[in-house]
Amino acid sequence: MDARTTETTIPTAGVRLTADLVSPDGAVGIVLFAHGSGSSRRSPRNVAVARSLTGAGLGTVLVDLLTPEEEQVDLRTAELRFDIPLLADRLAGVVDWLAAGGAGPPLPIGLFGASTGAAAALVAAARRPDSVPAVVSRGGRPDLAGPDLSGVRAATLLLVGELDGEVVRLNEQAAAALPGLVELRIVPGATHLFEEPGALEEVARQAGDWFVTQLSSAAAARPGPPPG
């Protein structure tokens, strides 16, 4: 599938963040990634998942949630990477930018969050219920979303490695607390980082199916142009 890759800066929450946009022709939706603690838009795992989603007909946005200056501070303190409200505010701002046509004609928006980034994705989804119809969490920490978890209306898929015991328990609790459509799926034989052969590919496949289904439904439900 033909796709265009663009590096851009996105204004959000008082800062400008660097992002890589991939826009396949005829995309049914666009997926914004929220990376985990200590990572960046160049996370090899998220890049691999994003490439798979592009192949499934989805646009992708891989964004650095911290500025270069903040990243230098975070390398010393490791504080900003766990500031879920800060990261969620920035994700919500990127959602607003996408919804306003910043990346081209607006498409239904999905959020893909990994590890702590999943909490930020869920908070952002709760704050933008009309803009975000779908969320996928990979090895996520939905417990860090706190009370915002009860406000998530997006269809949510929780993917957890079978051998990631504590995170499985936390996701079971989150699945019981989320008020909308939610599915918890365990990837057999996988640990937290899904490094086992075939594990990340399974995550990408299930995430792609989820986003295509949910974002296509959201697109179909959008009001069409008024009759001429």
C-alpha cells in the first residue's frame, strides 16, 4: 500500500512536539502512539507495530511526548516520563490537532499506548470521547489512569503477555472498571516487552484488526455532507 511519511512538529499544550506521520492512501483511520517510560517515537516495538498498521490501511502518528530539553531533564530525574497528566494533556492536544485537519482530512482517531503510555492514552481518550473511538493498550498500566478510567467511552483492547503476572492482574481490574466496550486478551508465552518470537507480531495483528473494525464503524457513523 502506498504511503507518505512526513516528519513534522505539532503544537500541543504550550509546546511543539516532533512527530512522524505515515498516511497510506485511502486510510480508514489514524492511530496516535503513546510510548512507554524512557522511550521515544523511535521505539523499535512501536515502529514495528505502526508499520503493520499502515499495511492494514491505517495512518499512524509516532510522537515524542517530551521536548528535547525535557528529555535531557528526564534522563537525570526520570520524573516526567511518569507524569501521566502532563503526557495525557499533550496527547489530547495532538488529538485536537488531528481532528482539526492538521495531518490532512480528519479521520477517526485511535490511540495505541504501551506500558505507562497506555495510561496517558486512556486519560486522553476520556477527555476527548467524541474524537477517540478506539484504544489499544500493549502491556499497559491502566491503573495509572486513576479516576479518569471511569470516563473512557472508547472501545478498548487490553493486550497483556501471559507471563507478565502483575500487569495481567492490573489489566483484569481495569477491564472490570472500564464502562465501555472492553476486551482483555492474553498473548500466550509473552513477557512484558513481547520479545518472544511472534509475540509482537500477534500484538500488531490484533491491534490492526481492532482499529480497522472500530475506526471503520466510527467513519460509517459520521454524518455525511448535506445534500447539494
